[in-house]
Amino acid sequence: MKTRLLAAMVVASIASGCATTQVRVSGYLDRRVERTISPHESIYVMENQDPANRLFDREMALKIEALIETHGYTLAPREEADLILSYSYGTSGPHVFTDDAPIFSSDTTAVAARGYSYGGWGAGMTVTHVPHTRTLYRKWLLIEVVEGPAWREREERETVWVGEALSTDASPDMRDRINYMLVAVFEHFGEDTTRQVVMSFSPDDERVRAVSGY
């Protein structure tokens, strides 16, 4: 009974971890100048010129525009915008990792020689570790905000803010995970985070659901 209970707890713990999506976010401001993004400034979202998937890229632009307005900023045409926002994204992998996975048992005779005994789990409870291989894909998102006038007049990139998002999972599909990454970046839009911030999302996060509709 104790063995089955512990196994159930381990499975529940693993399932709970898998249900949470984690995104690592970093935000950067140029510390050499006193420049921040003000809510009254207007923003133009510049689509990529030659994306591999033009429809997906357009989808990205619509999601970003929705998040800009959700966070209280104003959209404007390129000719009038105070700021111009560009974005890039991608996936790397597959990356194959091998680590140790715990196997639990109450049979100390069978596994004591190659495992570790934890008396606190009950009499004879033992865990042994076996090699476990995982295949993962890294997703990345980069958003850059530059001064509108400098870009229009001289095509110079006077960068105001840069936001990065990184996430890893077992699927090569970018389309679903990008929603979490966009929400995470805009939660820190215009901020200098000073370090990488880890954000966790549940499957029913309302912010992610809203972005998924675009």
C-alpha cells in the first residue's frame, strides 16, 4: 500500500510539473540614457519583410498589436508612430539530453546495491536511478523597440527597449508556445528586469487564452 501511495504521489508531481508552462524573460533599457517607454507614446508594429511563413508572421503581428492595446498603449501608422516595434522568433533543436530518472521500490534486497535508501519514506523504501533520454526544443522570441523618427528619417536603429523570451519543451511546434512567450514579454514591456525572470503559466491562463484567439 505504501509503495502504491508513493508511486501515485510521484506521478501526480510529474503531471503537475508538466501542466505548467515556464518562460524565461529578460528586459533591457539603455542605461546610458534616461529613456523609458511612456504610456502616451504610440507604437507601430513592423512585420518581417520575408518570413518563412507569411501567415504565421501576420498572426504574430496581430497578437502583438492586441497586447500593446491591452497594456494601455496606442497603435499608430508607421508615418506617425513615436516608436517602432520589430520582432523575430525561432526554434532550435532537437537537443538530446540524458539524465537519471528515479525508480522507487520497497524491495531492498533487489535494489539496495545500486540505489539509495530513504528511511523516512517507510520501512524498506528504496529509490534507484536509471538513464533517461529526453528530446527538447528551445523556442526564442526577441522584441525590439526603436525611436520612430530616427528610423523613418535615417533608417537608424536607436534602440529604446529589447525584450527576450526563452522556453523549452518536447515539441517542435512553435504556434502554441509563442502565446505564452508573448504574454510573458509584455508582462515586462518597457522594463529593465536586471536579470532573467521565470514566469509560470497554467493551461487555463486567461491572458494566454486571449492571445490565442488572434
